[in-house]
Amino acid sequence: MTQYDEFYGPGYETSSGPVVIVDVLEADIWPVADNSESTTKDAVGDGLHPVVAVGGRTAADGRPLNLTGVVISWLAGLTVPTGRIALNIANGYIIKNYVANVLTYAATIPDTFETAPVIGQAVYVDDSDDLGEGCTLSLSELNEDDVPNPFAGVLWYDQTEYVDFGQGGPNIDALWPKTWANSYDEKLVCILQINGARDV
């Protein structure tokens, strides 16, 4: 099992655009800080670029039709939880982040796992406690409390994962689909960001 306890900033950006930046307050994004099943889960700060949801965390507050995006930067000098976040919400932005291979939970515990992920497979913002502190994404439509997760985008190619032998690159064969273990794991993969909330 691989589980990370912090976000890794380098490599979060795989495409240079599109970029649609909006400003939000840290108190309105989750799962970070106290806006999570675990009060110690996740963070925003210099060099940290989690994928987050904006707005309410309950069905009554609009979940799972939340706006989603990746944290680009935050305004230092403000006190948490009133820090100001620059969030890229652009459809088509390709980001690299850790994704948990969880498909379903049983009694709040990860129960089934993706072993053969494919390009275009849905990825969700997941605030379940069993995800590592450095992971806000999973392949599960529901969190550990059986509440629907906001749609964040789909699994996508890294720029080094295309067949490019004919263009002078190293890859004779495609590096997708992949094979993952049938147990909890967090994989560093690319996500093509799609903001389903804005299409409803």
C-alpha cells in the first residue's frame, strides 16, 4: 500500500492551459484543514496543489454538484481559515495528482479497488477519512458515509504516456490501460479536469 501524508507540488501541471482563475476563501473549499472527515487531513500552502470542491459538503448544501478545481496559489499572511485561494476551474486543464484506487466503501472502510484503470474513467473529490492526508481524489462515486462525491474529471494521459515512437519518442506501446493492485493504493496520475457542476 502507498499512502502519502503530504501534497507534492512539482509536476502538478501537465498542460499549460486553459486557465480560469477564481478567488475563494479557504473556509469554503474542502477537504482541507477542518473541512474534512479528518480534522488533520490535507492543507493548502506554498507549493501545495490539491484538487478541491467549493461550497457545501451536504446534499442540502448542494453536494455533489460542487464546483471543483485545483489550488494554484494562496495569499500568504491571512489567518486560516480565511486564507484566499486562487483556484483554476477550467475544463480541459490537465493536472497531476494522487488518486486513491477505491471504488466502494463498506462500513466506512475502503472495500473494492480498481485494478485496471482506463483513460476517461471518472475521478471524484473524496473527503473520506481513510484517504491519506495528501490525497483528495478517488474513483468512488460515494464517500465513506455513502454521500455522493463531486465529479472532478477523468483519468488522462501524462505527456510521456502516448505512443510516440514514430515521432522519435521512446514509447512503442501505449502505457494505458494500467494494472493496479487489488488493495488500497494512491497513484500519481493525470486528470483531465471537467467541471460537471457547471454543466448541470
